Amino acid sequence: MTSVHTTCRQFFVSAPISNEHVLVHSKSSPRQVTNAAFLIGAYLVIEQRIPAQHVWAFFQKFEKLHFEDYLDASQSQEPAQFTLSLLDCLLGIEMALNCGFLDHMTPPNNRAFSLDLYEQLDDPRNGDVQFLVPGRLLSFKQPSAAPGADAEAGLRGWWDDDNGIRQFSAPFFARKLEALGATTLLRLADAGYDRAPFEEHGVAVRDLDFHGMSTPPAYTAVQFLLACDEAPGGAVALQCRSGLGRSATLAGLWLMREHRFSAREAIAWLRVMKPGEATATETPPPFTVLLFARGLGGESGSEEGPALRSMHPSPSTRQSGQFFCLPLGR
């Protein structure tokens, strides 16, 4: 999102003062060309309101351009089990724009986006807490216990372990969530830490059954959606081992249920907001959300099936308790 915001700002600032064309230069490798095309496309979708499909059709006119698909951040070997196309990413941006997630980036509100705050939150040295859906869903990794002999680390809430990796305590995250307006914390991994610091900061804590490297049980998916619906205002925080796998799976499900994202659009948007999201480090290889979509609706994930309808927060559905199991096969 840092790159998207910076590109939109630069193009928007230069457009009113010149009628000349803007030349964007990139290296000739397919990866660099794809990244440049994504940033240009994001600008055209967000600022110029050009449909993503039209932007994609424009890029396809250039026969010498070769685009690469985007891989899961945890996959370094070919063939990749799941990829996102440039079009998937532009469609995710378009859906987010239509849902109002990018209102803060568009005129006349483009100045409201705090790039400093976004980068501060996204920095692993500052807790790596980030919104997946602005003002609504955020994710972070599991807190750690402060070294008993390091009183200073316990007070400030963070320390660097023997491998140089920064760790954070539950009180640190509790203060951070309160500052970000979170009112509910859903713990998706084995807790191993006290919930009291969060409750002392006005954050209600609930535990959901969702084991790593697995597809979430249907019951867990239902409880997650109901918890979001019942949250007393503010944001809902999702915490799993790294904040990248299980959290992204459920956030993707919420996007599909609440705003009718397709599975690919949801994954693309999550990875724009927090690079590294929806990885195979915590969930079955990163098409978990796609499998969910097929179980909930159709092959594309954009159709609303009976299972998704049953998860709507209607009183009759809640009373009947009739929810559907989600098929795991492709």
C-alpha cells in the first residue's frame, strides 16, 4: 500500500500542472514490468476510475510485455501451487475502492492517509500490526513472554531474542490495540498468554478453534463471522502465530461474506494491505480461501451459495443453528 499510495500521489500532483504524458521506466525483466504495470493500473483504477478489466485490456495490447503471476511469499520453488495474476490484483483494488476502503486516498481526501502511520505499523520492529480492512479487521502475531531477568524489556514490552528477532509482550499489543480502536480480540492460535492486559485496555478476548496448517472448521468460521457482527463497535483484531495465515483466511471469508469479494480479489487485497498475507506457513497452501469460496458459492467464489447465506447474521439463522460443512476438495 505504501507503493500504491506514493504512486497515486505523485501522478495526482503532476497531472494538474502538465498536459504532457508521464513516462514510467522499469527494468526489462517480467517481474519489474509486472510491478510497474500494477502501480500504473492501481492509479488508473483509484484516481481515474477506469474499470480494472479495461485497464487489463489496455495492457494486453502491448504484445512485447510479459507479465509474471504473483506468488505466495513463502513459496520459492516452481511450480507454484497458487498464483495471482495482475488482473486479480487490479480487481482486488477495484473492489476495495467500491467498498470505500480507499476513500482516504482519493481527492479531496488523499491527504488523510498517513503514510508514516502505515509504515510504522507495518514495521516488524514496531509489532507488525496492520489493518487488513481499514477500521474493521487487523492482524498481529502471537505475543511472547518477556525474559524474566530483563526488567526493562518487561516494562517497555519488546526485546530482541537470541536470533535478533524482535518479540513483543501481551501488554505491548494490548496498548497498541486500544490505540487503534480495537474492541475485540479473536485468538486463533494456542494462547499461552494472559488475556487480562487486553481486557484492562477495553478489548474483549475470545478463543476460536483453528489449528495451523488446516482449513478452519465450519463452526469456527461461523463463530468468527458472528463475533465480527456482534463486536461493540471498533475494530476486530485477529491473532495467530505469525498474523499471516489463519488471520488472512478468516479475513478473506469476511470480505466475501460482507462485500462479495471473490476469493482471488480477497487474497489480492489482503496482500496489498499487508505483504506476506495468506501464506502457506500457517494454512494449507495459500488457496485455502479459494477452497472456502468454492464451498460457499461457486468456482469463482463470487456467487453466494447456501453455506454463505447460512452465515448471514439473521435472527432466524442464529436460532436454527443450521450451518454447512465446507468441502476441502478442489
